[in-house]
Amino acid sequence: MGNKGIFKRDADELQFIFQFLREHWKELKIEDKSKKELELSVEEIFMNMVRHNTNSDFDIKLLVEKKDGSIILKLSDHEIQPFDITKTDDVDFEEYFRKKKTGGLGIHLVKKLMDDIQFTHSNGISTITITKKI
Amino acid sequence: MLTIETVSEDELKFIGEFDASQEELAYSVLNKHDNTLILDLGELEYISSMGLGVLLKTHHRLNDNGHELRLKNLSSHIKDVFKFTRLDQVFELVD
């Protein structure tokens, strides 16, 4: 089972992304806690693509599927210089608080909330796949 | 969608979902406050890292003038988000 949505590169699209996901949740038996964690992870990855891949005008694709007791979400974006979020350094919280930083917690949250994160880059398209057991 | 209600001069109530699209709205309200401020998050269902960033920046701004941002009535999901990002060590969280 799979379902694909296509979204413009804009924070205002989040409302449509959540709508899309919630339509899909109706077909699946997922706890509210897991739904929120999945939605949060999708927002973090989507906004990372919107804010850091500013050279692209292409829409971002989101695929939702349920497989072997897990929800699998794939976000795909055209990217000339691939940015593998799975290889980002862990947040140094001591430094984070000392320097009074206020951003950069999104990927950390995704790593905490999801059971698996994979990154692939092929033919100019980066795909981030997140998996959560339900 | 996020709704911000004024409870009193030093207390606001955040209701709904604080995602990245609500950043401007949140700053437009929070930046009007210069003293210690209490945010009632009892009806906040969702917050992303962008929302956390807005709260952190506001906390630092108030802190620079000897004030702070206090958060109350966090749901278990919102508490988890603060715990995972260790922001429960930064903010005063009250029930």
C-alpha cells in the first residue's frame, strides 16, 4: 500500500502535508503519539529541504506506505549537491546552550523519534526514508 | 494552525499546532513582551523545532534583561519534545 503527495517548497504547504498524512492515518491503526512523531519528523525533513536546498524550484514528493508493521515515509527532492542528514554530527548540547543557539534541533529530533533513517541520491534526486514501527 | 490568546498582562495561551508556518505570528505576539512571561501550553497539540527556536530566542531575549519565559501545562507529547531536545533544562516548566 502506498500513497504519494506532491508539495511546493513553502512552509505554508505544511497544512496540506498534515492533511495528506491524516487522510492516510485513517486507513491505518496508529497510536496518536506515533502520528504526531511521524508528522513532526516529516515537517523537520521537509523544512530542511525548503530552507537548505534553495537552488531547487522543484516540488517535494512525499510517499507514505505501511510495510511489515512499520510506517515508511519517503521525501524526495531534486538536489545538485547531496546533503546526507544521516551523517550530521550529534548536537553538542553543552556548546548549544553556552552559545545560546536557537536552531538546528530538527534532525536531532528525527533521529530520536524514528526507528530508522536512510539517505539515497540517484539521478539528481535525494530521498530520505524514515521508518517507524507501529 | 496556532491561536494565541492573551490571558493576562504576563500570560499567553498557545492553542493548536505550532509548526514552521506559524513563526511570524508567534514572534509578532511574543516580541510585544519585555518582562517575565508565562505561556500556557495546555492546549498546544504540536510543536516542531521551529517553534522551539522561537521560544528559545524569546527566552534569551528576556533573559538578557533579567527576565524569563516560563512554560506551563505541557502535554506528555510536548514534554517529550522538550526532553529529547534537553530544553527541559533551559525553561522553567510548571504544572
